[in-house]
Amino acid sequence: RESLPTKIGASMVHISVAVGRQMADTLMMAVSAAGCLGVALALNAPLALVMLCVVPLVGIVILVFSCCTRRISRRAGEELAQGGTLATEVIHGIRTVAALCAQKWALGLYEEKMRLSQKFSIRSDALSGVLIGITGFLFYCTYTFAFIIGTEQVANDA
């Protein structure tokens, strides 16, 4: 049985994850990609089409990593909420806990919940870093192919 402050805290974690930074990053990337695509199509359509070949691959990578990251982040939030629930219950029943000499047990259980939450948060952040690295690598590979094709076009026109 969760208390109201713990339920509100857990709900706020889910809301901030769903709406917070991810929404702003997604909007920024979409606007940047649309602008770059428009400029590329206007300047050199064949080159732009070559660069568009990487979009499905990047989309799949982002989708897979985002699903994994969300799942792990949700688990971290659940562990954190359970730790908060335990702390709230122990504080409310501090006399009972002290009477049963269960301080070490409660502290151990709380530390375990916090360690699990920390472990899942670290995994989530590591996956986010790997995702950023892979997408950066794919974009730079695309730029490399674009430069190669662009220099061949310039050489053929000259």
C-alpha cells in the first residue's frame, strides 16, 4: 500500500521522463533534419538521396535504443518509488521499527532499493551514450559518402 506522497512522486517521475528533455530533443532534431533535407534537395538532389539512405537505419537504431532506455529508466523509477515508500512507512512507524529492533533490516532494504535504482539509472545513461555514439558514427559515415560522391561530381563536371 503506497502513501499519497509516494504515488505523487512516482507519477511525477513518469511525467517528467515522458514530457521533459526527450520532447525538446526530438523537436530540435526533427527541425534540424527537415532544414538540412530541404537545403540538400535544393542544392543537389542525387547527393541528398544518397544521404537519405541512412535515415531508416538511424530510425531503427534510435527506436531500439529508446525502447531499451525507457524500460530501464522505468525500472529505476519503480525501484526509487519503492524505496520512498519503504522510507515513508518506516518513518511513520518508527516506534514499531525501534521496538522490533528492525532498524538494520529497514536500512538494508532501503539501501538495496537505492542500489538497484542507481544500477538501472547507470545502465540507462550508458545506453543513451551508446545511442549518441552510434548515431554520430552513422551521420559521419553519411557525410563521408556525401563528400566522396560530391568530389566525384565536381571532378566529372570539370
